[in-house]
Amino acid sequence: MPADYDLVVLGGTLEGRLAAITAVSYGARVALVEPPGLFEQRQQKRYLLQALQQLGEGHQRQGVVQWFQQGFQQGFQQSATALPRVETNWDWQAILEWSAIASKTQNPSLSPAAMNVSGIDVVMERPERLSRQMVVTTATRTLKARGILAAFGTVP
């Protein structure tokens, strides 16, 4: 049975897209099959978690600075006091919007358009069937391959 592709990557993850790009750089004929929007959703989650981590670290640093300032003012008489509570006025809508923008703009080489230009056949559909004969079926396509890589990540 002749194969249309050397590799079909089933994904929706950063690792799946990087695997497809790597395989093409070695001269393989590659198709990437992923549900529409899944990669962007995962990237937005990644950037949201990164933003929250940075905000939390800044919040903690602010508390430490206040603790030291209070200690110098009081002569460190209460050395065992807890860190003071720091008020937060985070704009959650802005944080969500930033993570959405970051997920779409941070890695333009990972966009479906850029991947198509590099020679990867990007199929934005959910894989419906995988056979032992190395055939992946979606709603509109049947892809024959010499190898299949499942790069789904840790989220079902």
C-alpha cells in the first residue's frame, strides 16, 4: 500500500507541532491532524498560568519588602511576625485577554499557515479512526502513512 505521508502526527499540543516541524526538516512528508482550536486553547492556558505565576511572585516580593520596611521601622523587635497582607487589584479580564493575545502571537512559526508553508499538511479536524494499516480517518480525509505519532499531551 503506498503511503501518502511518511508521518501523520495526531496532536493539538506544542510537542505535536514541534515534532511535525522537525520531521519536515529531515525531508519527511508530514500531515498534522488536530481538532480546531485545541492548540490555541492549550497555549492560552499555558500563558495564563505563566502570568499568574509572575503576578504571585511579584505579590510575594512586595510582602517581603513591606515586612523588612516594618522591621527597620520597629527595630526588628517582632522578628517572628508573619508577612503583612498585601492587597491585590488584579484586572482578571485584562489577564485573560493578554493570555489570549500571547497564545496567538508568541510563536508565529507554529501557526497552521506557517506550517503549511513549510510543507506540513495541517488538517484541522478531529481524528475519527486509526487502523492497523496506518490509516487515519477524519470527517473529510483518509490519510495513509508509514508512521503515526500520537502527541495528545496529558489532557484527554
